[in-house]
Amino acid sequence: MSSSVIWTEHRNAEGRTYWYNATSKESVWEKPDALKTPFERALAQTTWKEYFQEGRKYYYNTDTKQSKWDMPDELLLVLEKVEKETGPLAASTTPGQAGNIEGANQNLAALQLQSPTHAASQAGILNSMTGALVGRGIPAPMGQLSQNSFPPPARPTNPDEPVVPTNGFSTHEEAEKAFWYLLKKNSVAPNSTWEDTIRAIITDPLYRAFNSMAERKESWQKYVDMLKTKETEEKEARMNKQRPAIKNMLRGNPNVFHYTSFETADQLFAQHPIWQSVRIEAERRQLFLEYIADLQQREQTRLREMRGRNMEKVVGVFKHYGVDALTRWRDALRMVLESDGWREDKELSQLPQLDILLAFEDYSKIKSGEYEATVKIAEMGRMQKNRIAREAFRALLDELKASDKLTSGTKWKEVYPLLKDDERYLNLLGLPGSTPLELFWDAVDQLDQALESKVKDVERYLSSKSFKFTEQTTMEELVTVLKEDEEIAKKTENDSIGLYRYFHEQAAHQRRKAEKLQRRMQDDLRHALKRKAHKIDIDAPYEEAVPIIQDLPEFKAMDNDDEARKIAFAKFVKRQKERMREAHSDDESASSRKRKEPYGTRMRDRERSKERERERDEKYGRHRERDRDRDGKRRDDRDRERERERERDRKRRKEDVEMRDSSPSKEANGTKGRGDSPEEGEI
């Protein structure tokens, strides 16, 4: 096995190349001699070393520390000598590669005849072909890399290329200039991204022109923005130069309209020299769209002006036919379509019905506003008239106050005869707002409020005089008592009538309150007597029943008012007798009750109702009329319910009698009705 087969080329995780011997299991950083070309073996005997940086080869002198892009003269002589000894192909090919690159011999020989430097470069490329694929599982050599393999020396620089000083650039401008040179050298475009730029420039020494990543990105952004601005300016300059010719060309063609698309225009002017002079399609599109936008704007302006003229003509038709806020849309449309202007004016006849509707709505709003303004003015006039009438009636009430005809507590029926014929009262009738009666009560309320402050003083004065006002007290008696004190007499000089009415109402209220309390106590006693009904003889007089009922709480609560107790006892006895008569009447035969009960019951109820009304009128007065009506209604409802119950009983008894009468006849005939069931026969 040849030595070239034993050694294989690999790369570690950092991308460094090393060689592995499959026989001895040895890994080395330096290329084994068995794999070196004759030129590489000769190169190892000199002070020059060969390196690659970003795919480009350069040479470094280990003694003088000098770097060169081109092959030094000393190495050219060595290469020429090796070629003479081994031939052009063998000088740059390892023994293991000779069989693999026979097809490249003629090309390589031709390159070597052109230039030794170029031949050396191609030899390096062929040398790189000898490396195997990156090994997997092949151990990398241990220890530090040799001086010849890592790290590589600094590559040489071009005369115009900036060089980063050891301590960095002294100013930001110098660093930015060097960084921009790096960006320009790597052809950074306006649409380049920061990530792509980093990958392209990170291995270049000028990358370290700035110390921080933020400075580099800021400078890159500035450079890219500068390129974009420059590109935009150049594009705008080109388009400004080409715009007049393109517009004149498009304007002179009758086939270009405001709705023409760019694709149609591109086909139409495909052979036109002015159109083809704009070589960039995006710029042609933009110039074309600018011209079309101008045409569209002109067309919209023309249509808008025509629509405005037509709308004015439609409004003229509305005015001519007297369209107002109450006119309907279909009537207005018919007026427009039947008008002479619509038939004769071609421009107007092209107006859509939607625009006619919009014109109708606007015109209707104007007319509605005018109508509402007229109504509002009329309403304001009516309100002013109503206000004047109310003020005049208030003046009339003030006159009645001044003449003491309207005081606190005055009733409407007392002042109505005084103002029923007055014009100020008659003018207010039927008007909206406050009525004469409401204004009257407002005036009385004001007088009542003014009187309240004086009532307390008068009450304290009467209390100090031990004067008790009753319903029988006269106006003269009250005035006489008030005149005994000069201060009270002066304060109540104009309010004597109001004070008398107030105290008289209070006395009547106290009386009604006491009567109501007494009636409630009588009702309580009457209900309590029902619990003792089994012990009381309803035919015995009140005096004999007193020992039986005197321990009842309701009896004691009446404070020895024997008269009220007798009234309650009399009502109880009367009601018990009525119940006994009703129970006795229910025991009569059905036929007799059917003939006599309706009329007799109505007569008894009527007599009872009249008797109760007479008793209430005699004992409690006319103020009990409302309660009497309510009680009478409840009694009537109760009587009607009792009558309905009796009628149902009579029908039930009648059905029972008829059923009993029909059952023997059926059994005798031995037949049943078609709808009868066994259970019904048993019933």
C-alpha cells in the first residue's frame, strides 16, 4: 500500500485541517511528506510559507516577517527547478493524485507556460483536491499546533487599503472611513441585511476598525442609508429626465385612457423608442401610473362638476313643482322624470336615481328646517300668549288677596263666583300649562306657608290663656282672645280668618279621629262577643249580659263608655238574629224556596241596607258616606255569593231527585242508555 493511501485529510470542529494515519493511528497537524508535492517539499526547505485567507493564497517569510500576495522570486526559481527535475505535473501533484487528474494534465501544462505565478496558484488548487472529506470519528492530533500551521501570519495589504493601527484609529471619522472601505470592498448593497454583512466581513482585519458591535452596526446603517439615498437620487434624476418624453408620448396616443392598465400600455408601446428608452420596468410603470393618476383626477373633477350642475337642475325642478317637506319620494321622482329638462337635456338624463334621491333628501331637509322654524315661531307666540294670560290671572288673585277675599284655607267654590265673569279668568281657560285651579291652589299654598309661622305663636298664646278651641267656637270669640295681647293682635291682624279656619279644621280633625277610634273599639268588642256567643242570650237586655262580657279586654278598653258598649252589643245581637233567620230559611222546602226566596231575600236585604244607612246617618253623620258605600258593596258581594251558592244547592237537589225518579223505570224496562256504563247504573 502506498503512503498516500495511508494518510487521509480531515477537519476538526473548528474547521482546522489535520491528517490521520490509518496504519499507525497517528494524527498530525502538518501535512505529511508523503502527501506533499515536489514543490511543497522544496518549499519546506526555504524561509517562505504558503497560507490561504478567504480562498486567496499569500506567502509569508518567517525570517523577515514579510507577507506577499504574489509568489516571491526565490520561490519562482525553486518552482522552475522542480519542474525541470520532475516535470510540470509532478511538481504540483502528490503520488496518490496522479491517477485521478489525468484529464487535467493538458490544461495545467498550458497554465504553467503562461506564468509561473499562475501555475503555482493552480498547483495550490490541485493540492486542495487531495484532502479527504471531513472525517467523522477520526481523532485529531494532541498538543499545540506548530508554528507553520497556526496561527497564520498577517496577510499582505494593498497600497490603497487602510490598515488598523495597533492601538486603533485615533478618531471616529478615520475608523468609519476604514469600515466603509471594507463595506465597499465586499460589495454591500442598499438592500443587504446586517446578518449577511457580518458573515462577509467578520474575518477581515478592517472589521476591527471599531471596538464595539454597536459602533459597527451604526456605521453600517449610515452607509446603507447613504447608498439608498444615492440610489433614490439617481433614480429620480433619471425619471425627471424621462418623464416629459413619456407624458408627451402617452398624451399623443388616442388609445390611452384613464382606465388603461400598464400591461396594455406595455404591449401597445413595445416597439416605441421612447418607451424602450426607459430600460427599468419599475420606472416605466411608475411614470405610466403617474400619468394615469393625473388622467383619473381630471376625469373625477369633470364628473364632479357635471354632477353638481345636474343636482342644481334637479333642485330647480323641485322648486318649479313646489316640492315641500311633506312631498313623498315617488312623487318627486315622477316630477323629475316627466319634466321638460329631463327629456331635453342629455347630460341631466344620465344622472342616476341615487343622486336624485340624495338631492331630494337635501332639499327635504332644507324645507323641513324652514317648516320647523315656522312652527317654532308660532309655538313661541302661543307660549308668550299663554304666559301673558297666566300673569294676568295671577294679578287677579293678588287683587283678591289684597281685599281679604283670598286667604289661607279659602276654598275654590268661595272665590269662583268672584272671578267667573272676569276676562282674565276666561282668557286662561283651555290654554295648555297651569290651569286657573292650579294657580289658585299655588296662591293658597303660599298663604298657608305664611300662616304656619304665625300658628305656633298663636297656639302658645292660647295655651297660656287656657283657651280650648272647639268646633263650636265662633270667629268673634277667637278675635276677642287674640286682641287681649297687642303683639299677637298686631301680628295676626290680617290673618284672623285664616287662623280661625285652621283651628276649626284641627278641631274637626280631632273629633273625626276620636270617632274613628271609638268605631274601631266597638268593632273589636263586637268581634270579641262572637267568641262568647254561646254564653249570651240574644233576647236578654244589655244589663244582663254585662257580667258575662265585662272581663273582655275590648270591653275594658272603652273606658266606661256605656253608650258605645250598648251600641256594639246591639249590633252584635242584631247580626246574630239575622244569622238565625237565614239558617231557618235554608230549612224550608226546595219548591217553596224557589218561589219565595228571591223576592223575599231581596226585600230583606233592601230593608237591612236601609236600616243600616239610617243608623249611620243618625249616629256618625254624612262624613261616613264613603265607608257606607264600601261596606254596602261588600255586603252586596257577600249576598250575591250566598245567592249563587243556594242556586247551586237547588240544582244539585233537583238532579238528585230526577236521577232517583228515572232509576226504577230503567230497571223495570231492563234497558240502559247507549252512553251509560255499569258504574253509572250503580250510581
